[in-house]
Amino acid sequence: MEADVVLQAGIPFEALDVAGLRGRGLVQLMRNLALMVRGALRAYKIIDRFQPDVTFVTGGYVSAPVVLASRARQVPVVIYLPDIVPGLAIRSLARLATRIAVSFEASRQYLPAEKVVVTGYPVRSEFYTRDRTGAQQNLELDPGLKTLLVFGGSRGARRINRAVAATLEGLLELGQLIHVSGQLDIADMERRRETLPATLSSRYRLFAYLHEEMVDALVAADLVVSRAGAATLGEFPAVGAPAVLVPYPYAGAHQADNAAVLAEAGGAAVVSDAELTGERLMDTTRELLTDEDRLAHMRANMGRLATPDAAQRIAGLLREESPAGGAR
């Protein structure tokens, strides 16, 4: 998935065949260790060929061989932590980094404080420049109806999709629904759409995935229901999107910390994955969409977390750490 996005942007892409080491059985651990060694050797070759002034990584086990190869070649390393709490990879690699950029001050406590720089979360400029009317027109939405956006990340979220399916008619009576189901559940949700009366079916906009149009969907939404992946820390504040967050409870459970930051700022409500049912989704959505004052406060609180110059701050940090001083 990342390869497609990067190549669409016209950026050269090379992959490393590596695997994680945490929570594995002995046999799988040995196999993954061998992959890590092989990935490190390939990373050395890439670094030697590319001759970078600075290496920029954002975490995950694929970062390990890249950072090791960079430091072995005396290339400065800048880490960017998208989530609030670092995973095992960033925790382990932090001592090798020259600087560590983070989205929020809350992350400093988990990292070598002297290396940390709070930059904010970088997002595409369109999140700050797209207007609501244009977004509604692009998605062919009715400006007279409240708009609910529901999605579960790039691959979808079955728990959220099932809750939507269980209460779809009720949600559509509140307004119009943009539902990004992910590829996994798109066929089931298409069949569910066929059960709707014509008066409600026209309000249901179902997609497996949105890329460029995701900006329009977020800008047009009066309320968003989603997981709490790292992107919510940047994209939701950029458009001032009030949210109901359902943190994914596995994979280190880091989404709960992301959601807590947005909720404590007053921009989001949080529902645990275990508590999300069709009834709970309906009650929470109705409560918020019918309370314009509360939505307005959430929108303002979320917007105060935005950092429009985050990308420029990170770019400046990379130039500072580059021995060439950004000459190339």
C-alpha cells in the first residue's frame, strides 16, 4: 500500500524484506532474525548507493536496519514519532538518533528529552486550504443535511463496520453518511445497502477506500467516527473535525493514547472497541449531531491543536542535522 502512494507522488521507492521480533515463537523468531540481518545488508547497499546527507525514519521494525546502516556510515538520523507513545522500534532506536521530532509535548516523557523537538503532525496542504462548499460539491453531498463520516483506517475496521450495519437506517435518518469500509467488508456493506429504502439509500455514500477524496470527506463532515491511528493527530485538527474515536485495542494499544490527547483537549469523545455496538454508535452519534453548541466547541478545540507549519519544521530539522546544510 505504501509503495503505491509513494510511487504516485513520484518518489523513488525501495523495499526491505524484514519482520518484527516481538511476541514470536522461537522458530519464527529465528526466521525473522535472519530476515532482519538480510534487510540490514540490503540497507547498507542502499545507503552506500544513495549517499544521503541525513536519514529520516518514522518507526516500525523496517526502520531498524535503515538506522543501523546509516549510523554505520556516519549518516545523521532524524526520527519522527507519529503516535503519542513510541513503539518498541523507536524506543530501541532513539539512542542512535541525533534528533527526534514528535507531534505533541506528551511524547517527550517516553524519549531522551534532550533530543526531542515538538514539530506537530505534517499533513497535506489541502487539509488547510479546501473549503467546505467545494468539498460538498466534489462528493455530491446535500448541504442541507448533516454529514457523518465513518472509517476504520486504510484497511477498514470490522467492529466499526458491523456497528454501522446494525444501525444504518437510524444513522441515515440523522443525515447523510460517507462510509469508508475498507476492502475487507465492502461486499457485505454493498449487500446491506441494497436493503435500504430508496429515500435513505441516496444518503449512503459507500467506498472501499478514499485517497485524494479523503480531504473532501473530512472537510465536509460534521462528525467523524474512526479509529485513532496517528493520522488523526494531524488531519482532524487541520480541518477541525469533531470525532468519536474507537481506538484499536491491539498492536501495542497505542491508539488509546492518541485518542486520549484529542479527548483531553475537548475535540473528541472516546468509545472503547469492546463497548462499540450499533446501539452505542447510534446513541453517541445522535447525541452529538443534534447538539450544535457541543459540536462547535469540539470543532474549535480540535482546531486549536493544528500545526500548519509542521512539515516545514521537520524539513528545517533535517536541514539542521545534514552536514551539507541542505545544499543538495
